[in-house]
Amino acid sequence: MVKSYLRYEPAASFGVLVSVDSNIAYDSSGKHILAPALENVSVWHVRQGTCLKTLSPSLASRGPALAVTAIATSSSSLMASGYADGSIRIWDSEKGTCETTLNGHKGAVTALRFNKLGSLLASGSKDNDVILWDVVGEAGLFRLRGHRDQVTDLVFLDSDKKLVSSSKDKFLRLWDIETQHCVQIISGHHSEIWSIDTDPQERYLVTGSADPVLRFYTVKHDLMDGQSVSEDNATNTVENGDASIQNKWEVLKLFGEIQRQNKDRVATVRFNKPGSLLACQVAGKTVEIFRVLDEAESKRKAKRRINRKKEKKSSKGVAELAENGVVNHGAREEGNNPTVTVPDAFKLLQTIRASKKICSIAFCPITPKSSLATLALSLNNNLLETYSVESSSTTRNIAIELQGHRSDVRSVTLSSDNTLLMSTSHSAVKIWNPSTGSCLRTIDSGYGLCGLFIPGNKYAVIGTKGGTLEIIDVRSGTCVEVVKAHGGSVQSIAATLDGSGFVTGSTDHDVKFWEYQIAQKPGQDSKHLTVSHVRDMKMNDDVLVVAVSPDGKHIAVALLDCTIKVFFMDSLKFFLTLYGHKLPVLCMDISTDGDLIVTGSADKNLKIWGLDFGNCHKSLFAHADSVMAVQFVHNTHYMFSVGKDRLVKYWDVDKFELLLTLEGHHAEVWCLSISNRGDFLVTGSHDRSIRRWDRTEEPFFIEEEKEKRLEEMFESDLDNALENRYAPKEELPEEGAVALAGKRTQETLTATDSIMEALDIAEAELKRNAAHEEEKARANVAEFRPNLLMLGLSPSDYILRALSSVRTNDLEQTLLALPFSDALKLLSYLKDWSSNPDKVELVCRVATVLLRLHHNQLVATAAARPVLTLLKDILHERVKECKDTLGFNLAAMDHLKQLMNLKSDTLFRDATTKLLEIRARQSKRVEARTETKGEKRKKKKQKKSTDGHSKPGPKHK
């Protein structure tokens, strides 16, 4: 009989607060931070420091291809996350549900930006393309091509009519969304542009690159009457000829530059929501915060600058007559309209210095009363911090840090009852609840390389890189004692059979045996556990791993010389040497019955040995990189191995067969621990995540799994074929070319197949029905039995069901793969479907896509003409009916809104806020006038005094 096994599946992932590949973002309420956590997005409550929910993609696709690479939030509860495989998911952050998945990019998504309403989403990618998505319709609108390198940032301008994209090709491109073409290309940067942003009033656009300056551009807005307005007064000069035509399209004009304090490249530039602050984060540990002065302030500053300049030049005396022209120029500038430069409008306010390298920043959309703004930082050591920015200083408010390690997880150990999990890292030991993933204790320690729970699970022992053994009280979360154990790092700890002690192996060539003892500190009543050194065994090379057989007979020691030496446990006499590995053994385990020992090495192989004669039963090429940990499932000959290739593998050692490959980790997997019952295992990785994999009740067979793996390999080859790997490289797109937004995927091909199948079944059913009607007319025949595959639907409804199941984003690519004959059949059904008001939009989309694709053939095919003429009349009518219904509903909703407004006092509240705004503006104007009058008086006085000094001069001579 064929043997079946139980499947293991990913159950939980914890320990990652924020991953380094993506940015962080606040939601619209300002209470929550959305942080990337490998393939998930975590929603953190800032004040409480707790993770409220995790937005996880479906289990169908796992691993590094699904790492989150970009996050954007809209003004509503919707947020978008971009992934390394080019897909984009739109989530409802309040409900925690995935609304839709958009496939269009061939490379990792690098930039996402919603428009102000949240109805459009722009995405940029490593495939150099920008795609505009309709969030409401859940479909791609168009793809904008032109950049020669990856797109790094995007920003909407001019009431969402224009889009600016920056790229590593050193150019900014301005796209007109309505005409779908590039209207302006801005050069001038000497290195890659990494980030761009615009203030809420769209006065300035700022760009950050590896250049030592931040560049600012003024934005020209289109007004309703066809004229244009710009913030920069210098652009209001009248020009003739070609220059004026050129200026018509010149939306962005260089305003100036400002010197940065730091030499590292810019990673992010962002304005806060009111537009009063600008943060510039560099690819290092600092964030520079600039204050954005309003128009009146910047003009005053410009005037003061001009006056100082004039005073300096006049103070040089009459001797330098050559400078008279410059002085006059200053006097002309000094009029009512001085030219504002970048240093007049932007002033360095603060510099935030973090403890580690900053990955990304985000301003809180809600401005607190006590400070100017709140800024959140994500650091590359798995840490989230928030700072409150004040005019004179910045203070760190909150650090979310307890739920994860600052660096790699080097070892994981489960307690004997599987209720506690201990993980070690370079500076801390953490105790977790493995079922919920919550961190129970954090204990500061040395660099822990291995760990062990002492029987009773009240204490634990950690072996460190410094050669010490740290004894930890699990209940109180304190380090009780530190024992200097070895001259080199403690590489391995193994418990003895009787539970009275343990064995340690170190790089100082020693294997030491220890026993537990109870000790009492002098002057204290409480007793605590300690360890004493009993005996040791000297080796001739560094000890990498120590393993004690579960029957207590043997102890195996793996050395740096690639051999494994086996000794008798009681007498420590030599028993066997296991040769065969080409590189040092990094891990090993002995089966529960003591028959087999399995060793994993840096040579990527697993070797299975018999402990009776020391012969190698089998050598398995297990991983694509070093095998880091291996462990048997208790009381079985099944085992798990993990490696630097990011994979967890499940093996049957008796059959030497690979059973399962578990993907999920995004970096090297260092360690592994299996529960006593084998119902779950825990792995720790370089990506700082700890993952739990649970055994399910679902059985599987080896042959089926092999077939599945072959199918996956075939499908991945198919995907490569879809991308024309062997076809000649396509030419670079022309300037500002537009293309379809979608991407052909396995899903779109499957959808095409289902539509073609539905068309064939429906056609066969119609023929059967017609034949039955003919027979019925001739004589009495049996009752017509419909095809069971059609689920009791009519042929037309059956095809509509197949078409409706296609995701709106995939519809274009699905219809693109349909042959012309099937497209013609599909067109003939559109007339029936258009009578259903819910399907009018779908019918119109199908009709327009098919007409665009097959226009030439449809025109040339006589059979298509009657169908097209019929559709031409019907579709216009149906669309008009839908528009009328929508218009009527909108008008009714407006009417209801007016009625509600009449009942409430919101109108008066709005009026009072407007009145206050008008008063504030008027007071500013009055202040400005009084200041200018005061300045004029000062100048008159200065003139009189200078005249008085200069007149008596000749008399003295």
C-alpha cells in the first residue's frame, strides 16, 4: 500500500516589526502606522505600541517574491501595497480585507501614490514603467513608458490632471493624464533622483538625489479661463515667439537649490500635511527638517536680505564706483515685489539623529497641539520610532521595539511542554508564546549562539560568542548568573539523558560536561540555579556541534576538519569516526531510537549514517547553500532541515525521499526546533522573523508532490516564455509612449481557456436543443435533458457567468488571447446581456476591447456587420439609460444632503471658519503695509543722515 504523510503548512510569522525593503505610512486618522513586515503589512497602534492587525496575502504564493516593496495610503480607509513580483494589492485597512489584486508590472513595485480623492493610484516599478490604475473600477487605465531606469517616486499635480515621475535615469518627467503623454522632461540632476514631493498648495516641487543640494521647482497651474498662474513672479514676464509657446508647456520651472548638511544620498523628501515643514531623510542616520515660510514671511526675508546686501555695498564707500550698477539693481529689486529665492522660503529647523540607519520616514497627518509635527521613522534594526518636532528641539516619543530582535535570530529552543519558545540574538534573549506569537520576556544578554531549557522550564542556559554560559530565570526575566565556560565561542549545547546536566562544545577545542546545582548568594535568602564543571574532553580542532544520543550511550562531536567523532558517553572512549563531508559539518541530530545520525554541512549535503558501524547509508544533495540546522521528529525517522537557501525541507530518512519544501523565509534560515509531538516546528532567520509551521490533517503522497513540483517548474518556464526570454530585446520605448496597463499571467490564460470552453459547451447545447425541437415537430420524443455541466443555466447565461468571473483588471489580457472566431461568437451574445442593467458596463468594456483588437478583421468580415449595427444602436441606448439613472440618484443624494444641512448648523460653522480665514488674511495684509511704511520712514531717515554726512565733506578739504 502507498504510504501517506501529513502536510505541514505555514501557520504564523512573528518577530518582524518593520522590514527594510519598503516605506512606512500613517493611515488617514493618524493613530496607526502601516509598516511592512516581509510579505505582510502590520497595522500598529502608535500610542499603545500594539499590532492591531496584519494584512497577509493569500497562502497560494509565498516567499521572497512576495516581499512588500512600497506602501501608500489614501484619504479613505483604503491603502495599497506593492510587492517584489510586480503585483499591487488594495486593502481596506479598517476591515483588514484585500479588495483587489492588480497585475501589471514585470519588476518590483518601487513607488505608489494615490491622488487626493483616492480614486486613482499611480505605480512605478523596476521595469521602468508608470501605470495609472482606477481604484474604483479595479482596473488599469494605461501604462506610461519613457524612463530608461527604475521609477523612484511619483506625485500628482494640478487637481490630478498631471503626474510627475522621477527615475534613476536622472530625469523628471511630467505626464498629462488626460492626453496620456509626456509634456515636459526636466534634466539638470547629476545623479539618480531618489525622491520627489510637492507641498499641499502645490507651490513647490522638491527633488532629492545624490547631489549635495535639494532642487526646488515652481509649479505653474492651469486656470479655467485658459490663462496660467505661477507662484514664481519671475515667470510672469511677457515673452514673444517660440519662447512663449515653449512656456505654455513649461509647468515646472527651476526655482533654486539649497545646500544639504549631509553628504549621503537623499532617500526620501516629504512635506507634512499643512505644508509648513519639509523633511529630507538621507541614506544614513539623519533627517533634516526645514521650515517652509509662507509668502509674506519669505518676502520679508527677501527684503531684509536685499537691504543687508545694499548696506554692505554702500558701506564699502565711494571708492568702488564699479559697483554702482549692482547697488542700483538692488534698489530696483527692493521695490514692492522682491524676488524670493529658495533660502528665503526654506529654513533649516532641526536635524534628527537616529541610533541606526533610517529606512523611511512618514509625517503624521494630524498635527499635535504641543508641537509642530510628529514624524515616524523606521530603522534598519527592526525598530519603529516617533519623534515630536518642536521649533527648538526634537524629542523621541515612542519606540516600538519589544516585539522583535534587533538582529538575526541565531537559535530557537522549545520548552519540554511546548508552551514557551526561547530565541537568542546578538544582544537579547526573548521568551515567546509560540501559539500566539506574543513576546513574554526580553532579557539583555551577550551574543547567544545556542540555548537550552533546563528540566522544569523555570530556567534556561544560553551559550554565547564570548565563551560564557548565561543562566536565565524565565519567570522573572532576569539573568541569574554568568559563568565563564570556554576560551572560545560556545557553539553548541546538548542536554544529557538523565536531565542532571548538559554538554557544551566550543571553538577552544574543548567539550565540557556540566551539572546543575542550587546555590545561595551570601547575604541573600533566595536560592538560584547554577552550574558546575564536571569533566571535559580535549579535541584536536574547533568543535562546531555536539549531540548526545537519546538512549544516552553515545556522544557525537563535529569538528572543523569536516569529520564527526563518536565517543561512548560513560567512559568517553573513542567509538567511530565519520568521514565524507567536503566542508565542515554545521549541524547534526541522532534519531530517538539511536540507530541513525544525520549530519548537515556547508557542502550543501545531508548524510545519513548508521550508528552501529558508522557507515554512510545515503548522501542527499539537500539545499542550494549550506545546511544550517537539522532535526528528527520525535519517535520517527522523519526529519526537517533548513539552509541558507531560505527553504525548510521535510524528509523521510528510511526512503531517502524529499517529502515537502516549505517556502516563506526571505533570507537565510539559521535555526530550527520541533515540538515533542511533532505537531509544529519553529524556524528563525536572518530576516529577523520567527515562523511557526503546523502539521495539518491533510494527507499527501510522495508521487503527487513530485508531480506538483514538476508542474510548478513547467509553469515557471511558461511564465518566462510569456516574457519572451529568447526573443530579441525590444527597442527602448519612444518618448512618452502609452501601452496597455495589464500583464499576461497564468490567471489570464486560465480565464481565456474557461471562456473558450464555455463558448464550445454553449454552442453544442444550442445545437442539441435545435435538433430536439426538429424531432419534436416530427413526432413525440422524450423530454429534453440539459447538460449538467451548465448548472441549469441557459447557454447565454453560462457564458456570461464565465466572463463575469474574470477579474476586471485581467479582462483586457484575457480577451487579447481569444481567437477571432471566438471573439465573433462572444459579440453575438452581447445583445442579450445588455438588457441586464447590472452588466451594461461589462458589455461595453468587452465590446470596446474586442473592437479595438479585431477592428480590421471585423470590417472585412461580412458576417460581423449585422451584429455590429445592432450593437451600435442598443449600446448607446443602454449606456444613456444607465447615465440617466446614475444622474437621477446623484441629484437625489444632493437633495438629501441639502435637507440634512438645513436641519444642522454645519453651514454656520463653515461660515464662521471662512470668516476667521478672511480676517486672518486681512490682518496679515495690514501688518505687511505697516511694515513697508515703517521701512520707508527708516530709509528716508537714513538718506537724510547720509546726505548730512556727505555735504560738509568738501569744506574740510
